Amino acid sequence: MKIAIVAPVMVFVPPKKYGGIELIVDMLAHGLAKRNHSVTVFCAGGSTIAGDGIERVETSPYPTREHPDEHRFWEEKQLRAVLDRQNEFDLIHFNYEPIIFRTVINGKETNLLDQFNKQAALTFHNTTNIQQHIEYYRSHGSLYRHTMIFVSENQRSRVSFFPNARVIYNAIPTEQFRVEDKKENYLLFLGRIMREKGILEAIAVAKKTRIPLIIVAKVDNADEKFYESEVKLLVDGTLIRYVGEVDFSAKVEYLKKARCLLFPVHWEEPFGLVMIEALACGTPVIAFRMGSVPEIIKHGVNGYIVDDVDAMANAVYDTPKISSQACRESVEARFTVDRMVGEYEGLFRNMVE
């Protein structure tokens, strides 16, 4: 098959540091190319994805995460570039939600998806609980001819009216994550520093247990004020240690040695890639009962699902009961790259046929 994969223009493909969607795009493109498909990746300028069977098309001069005022301009330009080349492909896979295609042409609101003469597959990577978006999807039946892909059952549940829908879980390259049985006595928070990710709750758990918390995370411009006003003052360098954003190898080192990963999200996290990264290192996860957590964490087997800070703190003391091998096996059984690529390939074949 000739497949176009369209990645957001916010981050390099593959990402240099933070960038879950772009990591999935990179793995999927290489996986499909290894299965003898021709893959064209539309992505941000400066991306380095390359290989046999892979063509890279840069549709912005640079990643737009640091240029938010320009983001929508380059995003829409990318969509139009794909539209112009659509007949070169058997199938187009967008890593965007349908709402992203909403625009105005000649003073009239339209959705660019309606201008594609081929079916497209769209993977939702973000939350689906925005009521305005739900109402828009309900009232635009023209979008229903396309295939909608979700990364968890929880994410799909709010827009279950889409007739052509599939859940395909994300994956990680398990061979790049080594299991460590001997853990060090620290808690880990990994991701982005933002209120919804639960950084304040993670700090509260560290204070309750008196076990050091290492924060491996980036601060986006949009969250700088929150970090400066509410988080920074709590970082003492001893009990609460902030190391910032790190590269892949350093991330794995922190993951495999941690006593546990804290995942105290209080929003409907669509998937939470960091959970399976920790589990692949044999590190249990303690998470709030939100979003995809119950689909990934099996309580008492590879971690604990809790409802508040006190319960999370109590669960920290139980982490020695969790087997590192059980954590690893929970990933190998469900979240490998080969499984993910195979599911996408099967879906794409059915769509083309």
C-alpha cells in the first residue's frame, strides 16, 4: 500500500525529547515500511525520520510548539498540502481529530475532510470530553464515512456514535526498556508539569511518605506561570527534586530504578504512554482512577489504582509486593510495536479493499 501518515507540526518526528504522538508516528511509519509498504510522512520542519520505504515531507519551517501564534497557519497549510497530493496514496492516516479540519473558505464554514475523495483514518490522541466538539461531530454526518481510531475504550466512549470506529492501543519499543529488579527508594513523576497531570498531588505523596520524589518533566510556555507560582517553591532539592526534561536514555534510567511511578492525573488522559514505559522497566505504577488507567493498570498485579492522595501514599508502601516481571509481562502481552503496527496494517488493508 501507499500510505500517507500526517503528524502534528508541533514537534519533530521522531521527537528529540517530549512528544508521545510523534513517537507513535515514527514507530508506525517504520513498522509499515518494514512490511513493504510505501510510507510518506508529513511532519514539522527539522524532523529526521528516514529509512527505506519512507519519504519525509516537511510542512512547516520548524516545530510550532515554541511558536504558538503561528501554529494554526502551518497546521492548515499542512492539511491543504496533503489534500493536493491525496491521489498519490491508497490511504491517508491523520494523527488529528476531525475538529482540526474545521475552517472557513470564502466566508463559509467547512470541514476540509469533506474535500477528500478518499476515505481517511484519523487517530484521536487527545481527550474527547469537550462538549462543543461532541456536538459538532454529532451534527456533521459527512465525517462518518471516515474511520476514527481511538487509543483507549475510555476515550472512544464519549463519541461512540461514530459508525466506523476502532480502538488501537499505543505501543513502545519494549527492547529499548530494560527491566531492573533492584529499585532505589525514590518516587518518580515523568511527563509535563501542568495541573491536570497531578504534579501537586505527587509532591503531596512524597511529603506524606517522606520518600524523595524526582520530577523528570518539561514546562511548556502555557504552564510557566503555574510552575513558577505553585510548584517551584515546593522544590527543595532534597525531598522534592526537579531535574527538568531529559533525553531517552536518561529517562529509561530514571524509570527502571524508581520504586514506583506516580500517575495522579485528574483529567481523562486518553492513554498515558509513560505508564507502559514504566511497566516495561519493571516499575509499578500508582495511578488515579481516570481515563485509560483501568485499561492499563491491573490493581495489585502491575500497580495500584487509587482515588486520592492518602490512598496513593498508602499504596507506595505496598509496591514491594509487585513483581517486576509481572509489570514487564503486562506490556509484552498488550503494548508491543509489532502488535500496534499489525492492527493498523489490518485496518488499512480493509479500508483499501
